[in-house]
Amino acid sequence: MNRRAEMQINRKPPQISPPGIQPKQDRVHQVRIYKLITPLFGGGAEPQKPDEVTVIRASEIRGLLRFWWRATRGGQFGSLDELRCAEEAIWGSAAGEGKAGPS
């Protein structure tokens, strides 16, 4: 068994809950319930220790959304270049050849 598999087996759920957030009065407040069907691992800078401030990082959620966007929308593009252009327009891309942006 490799180290990554061992870490996943030994990983314990954090004993903390996310901080409470109060909605602002001038904004629309919606409560939604989602079922997570793709593995999503939270954590902080130290392995095996939950981060009390950022239980799940935004980059993890963004990565999952990007993956599922490709999985559900990829077939409608005629080429990989068309898919890549549409993906970059929504999610951004890494800096390179005269362009800069978040990936």
C-alpha cells in the first residue's frame, strides 16, 4: 500500500465545524443542500491537522467545479482548442505567452 492510500485510511474527520456566517440584510439569502459525490479533502498547511479557519479551500471547490464543467460540457466542442478557449474564458488560465490570470 502506498503512502497516500495509508494517509486516506488513517485520516480522521476534523472535530470542528465551520465558523457561523450571518447573512447581510441587503443581500438575498438562499439555503441549499448539496450531496457531495466527488471526494473533497480539506486541510491546512500541516498534514493530519484540520485548519480551523479554512476547513475546505476554495481551490479544491474550484478544481471540482472545473472538472465537472469539462465532464458535462466537453462533448459540445469540436476540438480541444475550442474547449480550452471556453474553459479559459470561465475559469482563467495560468500565465503564459502574453497572458496572465488565475488557473
